[in-house]
Amino acid sequence: MYEKFYRSLYRIRRVEEEIARIYTTDKIKSPVHLSIGQEAVSVGVCEALGRDDIVFGTYRGHALYLAKGGDLRKMIAELYGKATGCAKGKGGSMHLIDTDVGVMGMSAVVGTTIPLAAGYAYALKLRGKNSVVASFFGDGAVDEGVFHESMNFAALKKIPIIFVCENNFYSIHSHQRARQALCNIAERARVYGMPAERIDGNDVLRIYERVMKGVQEIRSGSLGPRFFECMTYRWMEHVGPNEDFEAGYRLRSEAEPWFEKDQVKRLGDFLDPEARQMIEDEVEGEIREAFEFAEQSPFPDDVDLYTDTFKEA
Ligand SMILES: Cc1ncc(C[n+]2csc(CCOP(=O)(O)OP(=O)(O)O)c2C)c(N)n1
Ligand SMILES: [Mg+2]
């Protein structure tokens, strides 16, 4: 199990480090919101889900897409704006999708995928399916009205959904304390009528264990939403490839305890050095290959500019 978790964590970290490195060349054609430091949330949750389960996420979605099994080559090609990308080069980093593995989509508009996830989960219930939906969003999305509407609807209709709030304390440069009178989001979720808990978002094994319990309960017929507020921290700037501790809204000293809790290192230390090296070599090869694939892929044709705008029947 540790090997599987480590592979996923290491892969996401290294993919994003490569994205940050390449970004300055302007080959990547969309803004990038990196998840470095937050990977454990996506990995812990997705390891508790099956292939038929569904996820919806946000513009900070590389980790979720990869943790759920999204195709790496198609993701990098998408960032390059290439026709072979997962959204045919038209969505970029903020609109990743891979429906084959249940990654139903991400959006640049804060909060918008929460009602989509709730609607999808409601449809699953009505159709008698056994799958579960996980809806990922940040602490900033909790400031949106649609978050509260979706919480109420999900609890009322007892739909099979896991809400995952990645609380990294910031909405761009604005701290949660400057935005919310009551900063305990789990406590607020409970008021809508669902079990909710706060978890250390940097403890990948704990997240896995808690979410797995929720998923199993839902599958065994105890329908209704579960809410997890995962406390985590964004290491890089809100958008872009750099650190931003000089920007004036936060201090490096605030981040340091989070650097120490790095789950990539923690899980790596559990492994036998040989097994670890083998995983790292495989992942590095896969990443190199994915970037080459993106480099060599063509840009979309002009004629495709107006296709995929609406769902064509
Ligand atoms: C409806 C809407 N309002 C504002 C924005 C501008 N905006 C983009 S990202 C962001 C921060 C959201 O913070 P959070 O939900 O905590 O996610 P994080 O970026 O921390 O992962 C904001 C306000 C937007 N994209 N959409
Ligand atoms: Mg945030």
C-alpha cells in the first residue's frame, strides 16, 4: 500500500515541478495553479475511490486528475494547448477532464463544480447506481452561495457524495480569517445535516482511512453526504510557477511546519530504498515521455475553433 501511495504522491510532485520548470519557456499556454504541498488530499481520497467513482475539481486540479488515474500524456498536451490534450487543447490546465476514469471536469469559476457534483450524485442515486461522487473545492468556494445551496440539497436528498474541502487558508491572498466569521468549515457543514470532520490534510493515510470508511458506508446503503475539511497548505504562489513568500501577504515561517510534514518524503521514507528507486525511475521515464508527446503533438486546426462549444447530439 505504501508503494502505491508513494508512487502517486511522487508522480504528482514531480509532474508539477516539471511544469514549473518548463513554464518559463512559454510552451505551456495556460495559467497553472500548482498543488505542490497539497497532494496528499487528492491521493488519500482517490485511493479510497474506485474506477467507477466520479470526481469533480477545480482549476487547481493536476493532483486530482492524476490521483484519479487521468492520462498524464493528455494532461501535459492539454497544458501545451495541443490537439491531443484531454480537452483537445481548448481547456488548458484549469479544465482537465478524463471521463474514462471518472474525472468529470474542473472549472476556473470558483464553486461551480460543487452543484454539478451534487447533481451527478443525485442522478446516480435515482438510477440506482453504486458509485460515489467526490467534490473537491477550496476554502474560498465556501464563500459562494452555491456551496450552501448544494450542502442543503445533498443532505436533504441523501445523495452519495463526499465533499472534500482543501482548506489551505487562502483565497488568492486573502486569509480565511479576513473572510469568514467562523473558520471551522466542518462545523458549518454539520449544520446542514451531514457528518463532517476536520482532518490533517497532510496525513495521507489518515485521509484514506477516513474517506474509505465514508465510501464503504455509502456503498452499503447508508446514503447521504459526508464532509471532510482537509487542512493543508499551498507551497507555491496562487497561480504560476514560483514561491511568493516575498509578496507581503504571508511569511515563510508560516509555511515551514508544513514543509516538515511533506508526505512525499514521509511515504518515501517508509519504503525499501531499492523499491523506492525503481518507482522513481519509472515515474521519471513516464514524465519525460509525456512532455515529449506534448512537444511533438500538433496544435488544433483552425476549423476546430467552433466545435465542442455545445454538446452536439
Ligand atoms: C466565482 C469566482 N469568483 C472569484 C474568482 C477569482 N478567484 C480565482 S481563484 C480564487 C481563490 C479561491 O480560493 P480557494 O477556493 O480557497 O481555492 P485555492 O485557490 O486556495 O485552491 C478566486 C477568488 C473566480 N475565479 N470565480
Ligand atoms: Mg484556498
